[in-house]
Amino acid sequence: MLKKLSLLLLSFLAVNLLAGFVYRLFFLYAFASPLELEKTATVFLCGLRLDIALMGFTLSVFGAISLLLLRVHFRLLFLLGFFATYLHLGTFFANILCFYERNQQVGERLFAYIANPAEIYVAVSGFVCNNVWLSLLFLSLSGILLYLGIRYGRKFQGQQVSLWQPKTNLVWTVLFIALCLCLPIDKVTVKKTKLASGWRLHITHPIYYTVLDNFACNQAIHNPTFMILREYLPGLFEPTFEDQLDNQEALRITQELLKLPGENADYPLLTEIKSDLNLGLRNVVILQIEGLSQSVLDRQENGQWVMPYVRKLASEGIYFPNIIHSFQGTAGGVFCAASSFPKAYDEFTMRYTAYETNGYYGSLAHILGPTDYEHYFFEGFRECLTEYMAFMGNQGYQSFSYYDFRDRLAAKNLLAEGEDTQGVVDHHLLQESAEILLNSRKKYFTAHIMTVTSHSPWKVPANFQSPLKNQYLQVFNYVDTCIEKFFETLRQSPKFAETLFVVVADHASITFGDNLLERLRIPVIFYNPNLVRMNLHGEHKVYGSQLDVLPTALALLGGKWPYSGMGKNLLALDDNYCLCLSMAAHQGYYFHDNWVFHYHALQKEGQLFWRENDKIILKNVGQEHKDVLARMLREYLALYETSRYLARQHKVFPRQKGK
């Protein structure tokens, strides 16, 4: 009996794991361009890890049922395994069809509309009508399989094993369930503290493994059944923010606000950035500095600037001091600068929603393409590194994370001085990044760098001596020296002259006043040594956000570029222009002209303020200006809901095969 039981369980595992292999093989063939052997192997190995996690969860359920019954019924076990396998295969099949038709995972599509069955019916019925023979084939095969499964299961009628006789069977069953429950567990890196080991155990998640720089490969790694159980199903029990406007109405308002033609029904925000500039720029480096408030850049202590080198870049570059951070958080700051879309605040368990992580945005990497360019993402944080890598990988970036830098520093015997409790300190992070860029294999490169050190607990390396006394300012003074060395290292290369550098924060942090605006304002600097020579440098007072970084960079590259986002080319705007969103957890600010609207998503209430002389007057004037309050609410909801709607529908940026 035990031999037959083992054979039954091993057959279940073999069939399901083989199905996962065949599914990914077909997925890569259908949706990805020819891949290097290393990348293909990674897809299968990472996919296998998720398949094993699903099998562990499934087998533990089988064991729990047997434990409740105090005996293993072979027929019941066979039928459970058979139907689980059928659902697994059916989900693979449905996911292939869903991705082919909508560029989405089937769970993403299903759970986005689970509260509205009519939407699911419309989607499924439309597919069935357009694919009658395929649908009939699927139903016929399903019927045959179910019939064979039920009929074959009769052979196990009456065969069972008691968990009481002998009692060791009960012990083995409990150990079996415990072992199966260990299979979905991963060791996840976290920030070190004096009391922490630097990792914790966590139920595995696809985001830990979908970190390649190829969108189709990352989607192939997913096990859609496991994704439904791990990501989408738990999401049903979390608070959600339902759309308050009709999707088409919200889209129309958005297109009017952004002055977009809306000629492309598939990608409604798709337009073109045109520029006559010819600065000889080819490379782009976006340097995102942790927590750099505009007030820090403006700060002096005892007659000394906190960040003199960054101020020098501002004086020789194109400088925008009135940029509103798009999201109050590092993950959101990276997302907004890379995608040119607002970050959603309706995710409670992960830094990126599933539709954001698996989205295909008009990033710099997707716009410039992989033919002549290497696209890099550098980040040194220990914590949540896989979430950043998964998102940026889907946007076309080759990621270098904490572990990659750690290995490089260890090889040079620099690890002891190169890391702290947060991750890789900025000096070594930037120097290693510069070295990678200088050794880039292709003609051109882009890089998105997220720094680390200017974050709590506000510690500088022991070998750094600052003339400043304030602990927070010492950290930013250290970051300034790291940036200077980074620029000087890259200046040795002839590629420096053809590189556009963008210095921007992820979000504001330290301020020295009590005005709300200072808690939202960050600087943006576009720098190239040729800007002064061509008299293009200078300070611009226009209000904008991180969403404007990408279109402005494209304009400085010159020529014509496809663009799909909610940003504007800052160089083409009048200094009086102001239209931007700033999001945070469950709330947001909307700036339009001199009005500032503050929305509380949980209460569905808003306040209206007035902006004057670079200050926000914190007096709610909504009752005195009810028409303005209603208009600002409508515009805010339109921009935010359109962003979510297009991301969920994968209608942001057209994807080419293999990208």
C-alpha cells in the first residue's frame, strides 16, 4: 500500500512539473525572441521553483484532508490529484490564450473584474465567438479527461491506509505535511539591524524570481495557478479603491488636461516627443538620490553649502527647483521616474501592485531599444531588492542589486568598508556603477541608479570627515562627495561628453520649514558639459514632477521618439505652468495652476488649498470655491483612475516580440 501511495504522489509531481516545463517552452516560443542559453535556463529554473512551491501547497492540502479523515483514501487522493492537475493544465492553457490576446496573466485579468461578472462574460464570450473550434476542442478534451479520470479512479475503490494503525503513520503524515509546507518558503533579505540576521522567512512570491531584463521571459517564469493563490486571491480580502468615474470619461478628461490627441485607441496616451536640439547626446544616466529635498540643496551651515558639487551641476545644467515628488516612497519614486506614470496606492502587501510589476511601460529602455544600447538599473539596498529588480527587469533593464555589488566588492577586498546595515554605501555603489558603464559592451548605454546612504539611520562611513555638525546634513554632504567622484570617474571616458545626466530625488525627506510645499519639493537637474557652451543652462521656475523626467530627457536627446505617459517636456512649458500629481499611502495631492487639492482615498474626501509665493496656504477653502473643489476632484480622479485603468488593461506602450 505504501509503495502504491508513493507511486501515486510521485506521478502527480512528475506530471505537473513536466507540464510546467512544456508550458514555458511553448510560452518562450510564442512570445519571446531567440534567447541565450543562460537566460533560457534561468526561465526554466526559476519557473521550476514556483512550480515546486505550488506542489508543496497542494500536497499539504491533500495531507491535511487525510489527517482530518484519519485515513488515506486512495480513490479520493487520486481524484484530488487528478482535478488539481486538470486545473493546473487548464490555467496554463488559459494563460497562453490570455497573454496572446491581451498581454496579461489570466489571474490579473480575472481578478480585476471578479466583482463584475458581466465584464468576465464579455471577455470570455468574445473569445469563444472568435475561436469556436478551439473552444469546442478544449471542451471536448476536458470532457474526455474528466470522464477518464473518474473512470480510472474506480480502480482505487476501497483501498485505504489507516493513520491510526500503526500510529507511526500519523507521525509520518504530520512530517509529510510539515515538509510540504516548507516548500513554498523562501529566505528573504531585509535590512540589517543589531538584532537581525539580515533575512527572514517568507512565503515565496513570483517577484523574487522574475528579475530578468526581458519582459516575455519574466512572464514565462510565472506559474499562473500559484500567482492566483499567492497574489490575486489574497487581494480580494484587502481594502480596494474602486473607480468613481467611467473609464472612458476619465480618459477623455485626462487627454484634455494633457492636451493629447488620443488618436490611438489601443494606446490612448501614445504620442511623439519632437525636438530640434542636436547636442550629440546618446547616453542617459538617471541618478536618483535617496531623500534629497529641495530644502537640503538650498541649505547652508556656517556659510558652507551642504551639497556644493550638486549645486555646481545645477548652475551649469538645466535646473528645476520646483519639482513635486510623485510618490512619498522610494519604490514609487523609482516607478514614476522610470515609467512616467503615477504610482498606485492600492497595494498593501508589496511595493508594486501585480499589474505594475508585470506592466509594460514606455521606459527609456523600451523607447531606445536593445540594439545599440545596454540598459542598467543599479541599486544597493538590501531590503526588497527583488521587487525593484522585477519591475525594472520588465521595463528592459539589466539589474545590478545589493548581492551583485557585494560580490564585486568582496572580490576586491572592499566589502568591510563597502556595506552597512542598509546595503552598499554610496561611494562604492557609484564607483562600481561607473566601472560597469565604462566597460559597457554596446555603443551606448542608459542607467538608472538609486542611491542608499541618505536614509535612516543617517550614518556616514567612519572614514568620512564632514565640516558640518548636523547629523542629517553630514549624510547629504557625504553623498555630494560621492556624486563628485562618480562624475570625475566617468569624465575620463569620451562617452562623458555624449551623456545626459539627470539628478533627481526619489522623494523629499529632511526639511527646515513647516510649509507643506517643502515636504513635497525636490530638485531635478539635467546636466551635460556642452549645455553651458551652447548657452542652454539656467534655472526654470515651472512646476512639474518626476513624471516629466522622461519626456524632458527625450527632448534633450533630440529627434523624434515615441512616448506614452503622463509627463510633459519641461523645456516646452511656461514658468507659470503647473499640473502634477503627488501620491502617498491612501492619499494624494493634485496641483493645477495655483490650486492644490488634497484627497483622502479611504474617506473619499478632499480639501482645497491655495498656493502663493511658493507656499501652500493650509486653509481649506473648498466651501468658498465649491465649483473649483468639484473640478479638482474630477481631474484628480480622472488622472489617477486612467493611469490604473491603462496599466491594468496593458494599454500603456506597444510591446514588440521578445522585449
